[in-house]
Amino acid sequence: MTHILVATDAWHPQVNGVVRTLTMMAEAAKSFGVDISFLTPQSFRTFAMPSYPDLTSQEIADLAAYVHYLRRQGRYRELTMDGDDQGDARAGETYFNANCAACHSKSGDLTGVAAKYGGAALRARVLRPSDDRAPTGTDRTAVGRLQHGKLLERYAQADVRNLISFLRER
Ligand code: HEC
């Protein structure tokens, strides 16, 4: 008989898809001559994650902003390392219409942006048009910077390639 040990933090008494899947998998595995045991929190003394009553809401908000800042820094580095700008311009257009067109138009404010920057600089402008400080205020620029920060946290590598190919297209 084959023995498999599965380590999981999702386990009874939780009721969810993961727990059900693991339980059913162990049942089914018996018929293949496989014995699955589970290493779960039930075998340990556990306690709830502590809260931080000494932090003010302002401090929590500042910490959250800092975590996002670090994440954007990491994403910026990761996405600028990809030197490949050969994307799918049609997919870029779709992405642009869904995520950028509320503020930009390729034949409006972004006219000539690809010619203006070219190469790595264009990529940098798309990823982070302005500095990385958390924007304050509600004016158009602040809202745009905030939105660029959010986009930066969720771009896939291919989204950026596609966007650049779309912006380059005449
Ligand atoms: C909520 C509005 C908003 C959205 C959505 C938005 N942007 Fe921007 N974008 C701005 C603003 C505002 C600036 C100018 C930022 C500054 O000067 O600090 C800017 C700057 C830029 C620049 C630099 C332009 C230049 O001439 O230097 C590029 C390129 C750009 N955005 C591309 C995009 C792309 C691509 C998307 C979608 C993936 C996008 N933006 C989504 C508001 C937005």
C-alpha cells in the first residue's frame, strides 16, 4: 500500500470545497490502494491571529498604504525587466478600452505618446507615469495616479506587452 501525507490548514470542522475535496479524494484513493493521511491544525493547539488594539485606524491605513507601495515597487521592477514589447495589439486595444479609455484616448491625449517616448521609456510611462508617492486629493491627476497604482498591482506581463503594441500602432 502507498502512503501519502497531505498537510493542509483547511480541515474539519470547516465546511468548504477544499475540505470536501480532500475528504472525497482520500475516500476514492483507498480503491487505488493508496492511503492518505492528513496533517491538520486539529493535531495542534491553535489560537486566533491577534488583533492590534493599540493601532489607530490612521496607523492601519498607513500600514496598508505602505504594503501597497512595496507591492507596486516590486511589480514595477518585475514588469520593467520584461524587455519584450511584441504583444497582440488587438488584445491591447480591448484591455485599453476596458481599463484606460475612461481617462485616455489614443487619438486624444495620448496622441504620439509612443513616438514621444519609444522603447523602455514608453513602458515606464505606462507602468508608472508619475512618482510613487501615494496620491492625495481628488483632482483628476490624483485620481489618475491612484488608478495607475492599482493597475500596476494587477497587470499581467502580457497585458503590458499588448498595451504597448496597441499604443505603437498607427
Ligand atoms: C482614472 C484615470 C486614468 C486611468 C484609468 C488611466 N490613466 Fe493613464 N494617466 C492618468 C493621468 C491623470 C496621467 C498623468 C499622471 C501624472 O502626470 O502624474 C496619466 C498618464 C499616463 C501616461 C503618460 C502620458 C505622458 O504623456 O507622459 C500613459 C502612457 C498612460 N497614462 C497610459 C495609461 C494606460 C495604458 C492605462 C490603462 C491600462 C491608463 N493610463 C489608465 C489617468 C488615468
